[in-house]
Amino acid sequence: NAGVTQTPKFQVLKTGQSMTLQCAQDMNHNSMYWYRQDPGMGLRLIYYSASEGTTDKGEVPNGYNVSRLNKREFSLRLESAAPSQTSVYFCASNSYRVNTEAFFGQGTRLTVV
Amino acid sequence: DQQVKQNSPSLSVQEGRISILNCDYTNSMFDYFLWYKKYPAEGPTFLISISSIKDKNEDGRFTVFLNKSAKHLSLHIVPSQPGDSAVYFCAARRANNDMRFGAGTRLTVKP
């Protein structure tokens, strides 16, 4: 049971570099999310996709872009990485408008130097 | 703006006693609430949830209470066990699936 898979698990970037975090789920969920976790700040929503073909901003979208490639995949792109984007990133998925829980991936630890 | 707030960064309780974790929210559009548990270097895992049409949901040692008028929910763990030591996140979801989390409370259960 793969659930939600994130790649890579670890990444170090230099300031100004770009990269894409990948997320895929195999639970046939409609909705997918990207969060970042920082000490004392909890999990903050970056972007979410309520259903295939839609994306919406969350609390902290600046500096990020997302693509809902298909129902399974939701990627997060950093066009020009900044040290403030050093964080642990989590992808999650759940069913749309159904009262069930969201499932999380294992996280991507990103360091921008 | 933080729409889901957990004002206690940490909580320490003795094994066998009750742990009470609190959460407040500001957006009245939230209609489904969840608690997650997180260990270091792992993704959050679901613990228990409650719909806005209920005021209590129980699952074994875990009970969640919802007070809609106060925009407050709490998680009770009875009895607490050392294995419950983790960070607990409160989450709230709107009908459009926008789901927000609090800052988390680190629970330590001492043997």
C-alpha cells in the first residue's frame, strides 16, 4: 500500500535555483494538498487542488507554483529558491466533500543555502 | 492569518492520567475537524475526527469534543500512555476542501 509518495526525501538547493517536488497518490482521491512545516508554525497550507483541473492558494503561496498533472499527481515548484523556503514539505490527499481523513506523505526536507 | 490555533506548544502528563489538548478556530465556514499525531521524521497520521453536526466523537481512549458556539474543540486521551508522546495537530476543513492546521502541541507522557 503506497498511499502518498513524495520525491525526493531530501534536497539541498542554492539560492536562486529551481526545483520541483513531486507527489503521487494511489487512493483515487480527488483532492490534494501541499503544506510546509516550520518550527512553531505548524503545518501551513501552500496550495491545494480540490479536484482535478483546479488549484487554489492557501496561506503561504508566494514563491511557489503548483501543477495538478492528473488525478494522481500534484507537483510543487520553486522557481527561484530562497533561504526562507527551507522547510519540511508535506503532500496530502483526501476525498472531495466526503468526511474522511487526509493521508500524508513522508515529507521532503528542503534546505536552501 | 492563523485560522486554527493551538495555544499550548507543549503539555506534560503522567502515565495513566488524562491528557487534554485544545484547539480554537476563527472561521465559521469550517464544518469538519480532525486531529493528527506526528512523530519526528514521519508524516502526520490521522487520529480522530468530528463533523460540525456533532459535539462528541469517541474512539477507544480518544474523545474529541466540539463546542461550535465557542469555536473550540478539544482532544481527550484517557488513560495516557508513554507511546502517546508526539506532536498533535488540530485541523479544520471547509466544504471546498480547504484544510488548515494549527501550530501543534507536543505531548509528553511520563512513565
